[in-house]
Amino acid sequence: MQEKAKNQLENGMSRIWILFLVIGMLFLSIVYAVVTKVERNQVKGYAVDTLKFLQSTCQKYDDYQLDNLTSELQTITNKAKILTLYAGEDERSLTQYAKNQNLTGIYVMDEDLKVEVNVAGNSDNADDLLDVIQSERNLKTIVRCPRKTYADQVTIGERIYNYAIVARKDENGAIICYDDITALTDDKNEFSLASLLAGDTFVNNARIVITDDEHIIGTNINSMQGLRIDQCSVTNVRAQDELKEDKDLFQLTDQGKTWYGKHELYRNYYLYVFYDGKVVFENRKYFLAVALAIYIIACLILANLMQRNKKRKMQQMEKEYHL
């Protein structure tokens, strides 16, 4: 009888330990899930704030570019208007004017839009540029309406041109002035997005990447500036189908490291914010360690209580047996 009572007592304690083990696993799982969600949401908030900052930076950059473009087009238009006073001069005089005004080239055209004078300068794409201008209606419109002017920026191959169209004053026709600004544009781009973010630091040491979907045009990592998107290593900006979406926060694994972040399209820019996975969940292990310590302490307390209870019941059973 006493042995049976002891077995029942042992079985009861075993069941309590099994239940306590299940509770402990559930407790640690809940702590893990809650901390993970809190830290993920915190990173989302950081990423959203950083993306807003990048949007603001891109907008300022675009405004800066637009102001520059407006000023440059106004300048070349004024040069073209002044040239109307010399449209009847010989090619030598026009060549000297182009040189003095830093113009890449000049076209003087009759009312049928046939080129009378071509001051080509040093441009390999002059004919292609003329084809683009002639393919639009602006040239014909200005010949018909001499008071109108037109100026724009166009890209031919890898070259960038500003050009202006004005009507001739000596007879019906048009004058086109153009300027190759490729080198100047490269300098301005280097000064803008490339330098605005280079060396910047953000919350949680975020890595910032701005691309035009072909090249990295802005980043706070100097070694990545100007690379093609397929040349990146750790923060590789790959095709959209390679980004594993996890609600609003994507996960990217590269060279054994895991990164979390957000991305979005703003105007013509692709904005990316990356965080090292170790940084994102750096506090999780501490919370789990604290939770585990609490659980171990609870186990020790339970073991002590159960040992005392077992001892008390064993003493009680021995008294009853002797009676």
C-alpha cells in the first residue's frame, strides 16, 4: 500500500514537471514572438522615416536640377536671340561667335528648314541631334510664328545637349544653337546625390541606396557609388523577384548574411534602406536570456516546493503506515 502511494506521488510530480516544461516552452515562444514583432515594427518605423528623408533629398535634388536646367536653357536661348543679328554673316563669323559663346554648334536654316550654315564644332552626334529636332513640330512652329522660341535638353547616345530654336530676322527661317553639356552634367551629378549621402550615418547603421534601376546614383557607402546594380555585394540591389517580401519589411540573404529593409519607387528613383539582421534583432537574445533565467528560477522554486511537499507527504504516509 505504501509503495503504491509512493508511485502515485512520483507520477503526480512527473505530470507537474511535464506541464511546467510545456508552459516554459510556451512562455519562451511568446517572448520570442513578441520581441521579434516589437523589434521588427521598430525597424519599420526607422525605415519609413529614412525613406521620407530620401524622398526629401531626391526632391531637393530634382528642384536643384530643374533650376539649373531652366537657367541653362534661358542662357542658350539668349545666345540664339543675339545670333539672329548675325544670321546673314559668313560661316567664319558664326564659327567665331560659337567659340566666343562656348557653343558646341549652330545651324542656320531657311524657311524650308534646309541647312544653309552648319557650324558643327566638336560633336559626333550633331547630325543625330538635328534629326531629333527636325522630327518635332517646334521647329516648324517657330518658322511660322517668329515670336516664339523653344529650348530643351535631349540625350543622344551618351551625350547630353541643351539647344534653343529661334526665328531668323534677316529672312524666313530658323536658328538652332546647341551645347554639349555632358561633362558639366557629370560634375553636377557627382556633387548632388553622390555626395549628399556619402558618409552619412543613420539609425541602426542603415545602408542607403538610391538607383535609377541601372546604376547606384546615391549611397552612404563610398565603395558602392556608381556601380551597376548587378555589381553590389552585401547590399545587392537585385531584380524585384529576388526580394522576399515579408509584409512591409523584406528579407534579403547575401553571402551568408541576412538583411532586412524597405524599398519604394519615388519619381524615377528606386529607394532602398537595409539593416543588418544582427542589428535588427540584437536585443532579442537578451530578452530571451532574461526569460530563460526567470523560467530557471521558477523551476528551482517549483523543485524546492515539490521536494518539501514530497517530504511532508512521505512523512505523513509513514505515520499512517505505522499506525
